[in-house]
Amino acid sequence: MPAPIISLKTDFGSVSGYAGTVKGVLLGINPASTIVDISHDVPVQDIPHGTFVLGSVYRYFDDSTIHLAVVDPE
């Protein structure tokens, strides 16, 4: 089985350590994973914007890609 590709899109911001923490956890589970940062600058709690971003990019990835999208609703 090939190493999984995981796309990551969040509202964590690019200056916090949260995105790095998520990457560390994912790589701890499967060190062979390839993690692709889509964006970490989705406006905080803006679920429609997060949906737009993910909807704009997912089709350019292989069907086996895991898309992890985190936007805190409140």
C-alpha cells in the first residue's frame, strides 16, 4: 500500500503551533504519510469559507487522498 497523502486545511493561523501539533500526531501514526498544507489561514470560525477552500482544491488530488479540514465553529 502506498503512503497516504493527507491534505490539511485549518483556521489555526500560520503563527500558532497547532498545525504543527496536528502534523506531528499524523506522522506519529504513519511516518510515511505525505502532508500537504492547503491553508491554515481560513478566517476563524468561517465554515463557509473553509468549505469554499476545500471545494476549490480537492479535485486536484488523487481519490485516495485524506482531506483533514478543521474550522472551529465557536
